[in-house]
Amino acid sequence: MSTGVEAGVLPATAPASVPRRAGLGLGHLRRLALACVLPALLVAVWQVTTAGRPYSLIPPPAEVWAELRDLAIGGVNDDAFSGTLWTHLAASLSRVYGGFALAAAAALPLGLLIGRVPLIRALLDPALQVLRPVPVTAWLPLAMILFGLGPRSAFFLVFLGAFYPILVNTVFGVRSVEPRLFEAAAMLGCTGPAQFVRVVLPAALPSIFTGLRLGLGFAWVVIVVGEMTGVQTGLGAIIMEARQLSRTEIVICGMAVIGVAGFVSDWLVMQLGRRLLAWSPNHG
């Protein structure tokens, strides 16, 4: 009897997993193909509008690709930019992630307090809302006065760019927690500061991770502005130097590297969020 049951069950269930896996693989390939459509169209338009024009201010894609290879490994132009990409990328990564980490360390507890404690909200929220619309570029002269020329000013500007998105989304997440959760926690004996860890933080995590993604994205947005403060290394520094020398191909290479680095950074935060928020239907 057991052999008959196994013979009746195994053929029905084992082959069923193969089409499912194949379907998942085809789904990934389809999404990848769709994601490549717009970049391919943009490169095609770029090629058509710039190829065969030696005096064009915008170089064709082949020249930009050759310059990117020279920036990465050298051996093509053998100029001051050759083989320097990884040094500049490492400098920008340290400033972006350092400023982002400091912004998260300041904005997360502050957002929890503003969202949960009315007195803290009344004291701090109006001033922060007045400062929030001030663009990072407006802080540039003041940052150079306070911190001088160099990496500290860039670090401060990246911190500002990441701080407010994290803060606003954290406050929104805390203010959106269902009041019934606090009542249920109180009935189970969870009261006072313990509710921050047991109730507020888990319920606000989806909004917090949205703020972290936005904050990290803004950190990459402002890195070029931050590295206009007299630093010698960094993707923003190489873009500004290339602009002064009319090396448009290097400017485009710097933009492309920032885009890819920002995309990878966002993907890493998204993967972390999916692991920590597997219970949330919005972060599956």
C-alpha cells in the first residue's frame, strides 16, 4: 500500500516544481529585458545624434566607453585621469556612507521622539520644518566657513542631504501606528518606554526603510555638491575638474558611475528591508 501511495503521489508533485522554477526564471528574464529597453533606446538616440560629428560637445557612446576603461584600468590615454576611478570611487563611498550613517544615527531616534512625545514635537518640529526646505547648495558657503575647505564640508553636506528624508519618514511611520496596538500592548503589560521597542519600532519599520532608501539616494545626489568644497579626490571632484578642462566624456563617466553606485546602494538597502520586513505585505 505504501508503494502504491508513493507511486501515485510522486509523479503528481515532483514534476510540478519544474514548470514553477522555469516560470520564475522566465519572469526574471522578462523583467531584465524590459529594464534594458529604455537604456538601449537612450544609447541608440545618443549614438545617432553624436556619431560622425567631430566638433560636437557631446561625445558618442564609444568614446565615453573608452574613457571609462581608461579611468578604470589606464593604458588608453595615459593622462592625469588614467587609472584613478577606484581612488575617486572609494573616496566618494566613504563620504556617502559616512554621512548617511551619521544622518541615520541622528534622525532615527529624533524621529521616534518627535513622532511619539508631544512635548518634543512642539519643541523641535517647527524649527526643523523651517530648515528642511533650505537646499543643500545654500548650505555650501556656510559649510566652507564652519568646516573649511576639504572632506569635512563634503561630509556635512551629505549628512544634511540624507537627514531630512530619514527624519520625515520616521516621524510619519510613528504617527501612523494604530492606537489599538498601544492599548493591546498595555493590556499585556507593555507600558512606558518599552512600547518604543515592542510596538513603535516594528510598526514604523516600513516607513523607516522608505526613509533610509530616500536618504541614501539624496546622499548620492548631493555628493557632487559636497565635493565642490576643495577636495582632491571623489567622483564629484573629478566631474568638476573635467568640466573645467572641457572633458565631457569624463563628466559623463562620473555621472554613470554615480548612477550605478547609487543603484547598487539602493538595492542593498532594499534587500535588507525585505529580510527584516518579511512579515509586511508591502515589502515582500
